[in-house]
Amino acid sequence: MKNDIDASPPAGFRHQGPLMGKLQQRLDQIPVWRQLLWANLLALIPLSIGIIFLWLPYQYYLFLGAPYAAFQRLSWSTTANIFWGVLIVLSSIVIHELLHGLVLRLVGHRPIYFLRFGVPHVGMQAGTFLTKNQYLLMALTPFTIMTLLGSLLLIFIPPAVGKLLLVALLLNMAASIGDLYIANMVRVTPAAALFASQKGIQVYMPAVLSDPKS
């Protein structure tokens, strides 16, 4: 029976298969809670990198007295810390997805925003195909922009705010494990590949290149 995934490939292209191959089939058979468990364990990798290259340098910067920070004596109550901390973390989640969507718009596509398990996500509309470079740009922009700009902000904002922002940045790095993993898989695909989000990430190749008889 014909798979409905490759029913309407772009002109001159053929459906090559899911980006994750057999791994996607295995994931489909694993309970959601176990997928989330493994995802959180893998998230410790970028989180550890963030601790080394972000948290530790910022602690040293605070030790030096945060010389370039504004309003160094600003302080909040515990309740205010919790409120602003939660607000900053939630805002970072929204900003992360908006950056994905912004890249989609910049390359000429309309993003779809939705909630999954109560968490905002962004997706591509049916019939949307991205080139390799476009997909890499979309996948890596939130991690890159938020980490770089956030690190710069830490130097100048009040330490009371910086400590909360630092937590949000570290959580964003950890939550980006999926983006980083997918980006690495996209990185090793042929330059001519196109990508679509239909029952997972699907790969399309020019018909000549993907034809086993050629």
C-alpha cells in the first residue's frame, strides 16, 4: 500500500524516508514517558556544557563584583525571586519557539504554533519543504541566539536578574538537546536534500539521485 507521506513530493523529488530511519520506528513503539525520560537524561549533556562555559564564568564574574552590571544592589524577596524566575523561564520557552517560527517566516514559510503536553511548540505546515541549510538555520537559531545574547546580557543586567536569567539559559541549553540531535542528523545528509515535517521529519531527494537504478 502506498505511504501517504510521499503522496505529494515536491516536483523532481522522491521520498527518501524518515530522517531518523529505523530509530523513528523504534521510538513510535516506546511509551511517551520513557521517551521523555531518555530525553531528560540526554539533556544533561548540553546542561553540563552550560555549567562549565556559562555558570562557572558567571560565578567568577560575580566574585569580581560584577563590575559592569547595572543596579548591583538590587535585591528581591524570596516570593519575588520565585515569581520573576518562573516568568523568565516561561518567557524563554516562548522566545525559543518564536525564534524557530521567525526563521521559518524569513525563509518564506508560515509556522504553526501549538501546545504539546502544555508546552508551546512550532511546526511546519503540510507541503512545506526546507533545504538543508534552511533546516539547520531553523533548528540551531534558538540555541545560538539565546545563548550568545543571554551571555552578553549577564554582563550588564543586575546580578539579581542575572542569576534568574542564567537558570533560564541553562534550561534552554538542556531543552535544546532535540534541536542539536536533529541538526547533527541533518548535517550529514546530502546537500540537495529537502525536509518536511510529516509523521516525523521526512527526507526528499532529487529523483535522479534517489533512483537506485541511476
